[in-house]
Amino acid sequence: MTTNWLKNALCATPENVEDHFGIWFQEEGESPDQTALNVAVARDMCMDCPVRWHCLKAALETQTIHGFRGGLTEDEIRQVLSLDEFGKEVRRPEYPFCPYCRADTEHLVPTTIDLPNGGRWSVAKAVKCDQCTFEWKSRASHNSLLAYKREMVKRKEAEEREAAAVRGLKPPTPA
């Protein structure tokens, strides 16, 4: 992945580096009010940044889970990637959302991306948003999304069985 886009990042301008250096990483012992202020300033800057798409994609695909990246906090990045604070894949109680447009999980689609010169690994698991078309490589996000879809099918089947029982009908057989 090329990083030519970095020279156009708002956070990398000399005045922003000088004025806002501390907002990108939460400091231990920082007050909740200061953290909230830093997140608001960083998020505003990211939302106006012409290279936010590239920054966010790079952070997700390299699993950069420390610091504020592409408009997301560390916790949000971990939620999107289904990773813990050490970068290990976990089943989280919250499913991924679109990191770019913040669309709900229902708008995410499991996909694959062809990898050039991938050799034996020529395809990577990915996730794509059907609202904004943002797509990122992530096996963990892909797997979490599949788990979400299975959970939704189970819930729907349970609701159908419950509704049939209330009506006194035989429940439908699962497909």
C-alpha cells in the first residue's frame, strides 16, 4: 500500500502538528473531559481531511489499533476490526459498523479482495459497505460479520417459531 496520500493529510501540516500533537493518542491519567475534547477536535479534523478514506483504509488493513485514525478512536477501530487491545481476534458484543459512513452492520457485506502477487494467498477476506462502498481487508471483520448474519437468521427463526406457537401452528422447519 502506497503512502503518497500522507502529504495531503490535514494532521500532517506543520501548524496542526504543532498545535494538536497530543490529540491523536489518549494519555494515561488524562481527564475524561480532556479526552472528549481531544476526540472532538481530532474527529472534526479527520472529517474535513481530503485523504480520510486512505488513512482509514491503511489503519484498518495494517490493524493499527493505537491512536486516533481516519476519524475513529482506538475503541472504534477495535470494534470494526473485532480485535482486542492486543490485536487478537475476539468475538465482541458489538458487531462492526461501517468505519467511513457509520452505517449499521446490516449494511455491511462480506467480500473478498484479489491480492496481486499473492501466490498461495491470492484472495483476502474483506468487508464492504453497501451505503458508501468503503471496503477494507480484514479476516476478523469478515468473520464477525458472518457471525452477525448467522445470529440474525437464528433470531428470525426463533421469532417465527414463537409466532407460530402463539397462533397454535406447527413451527416451520429450518432450511
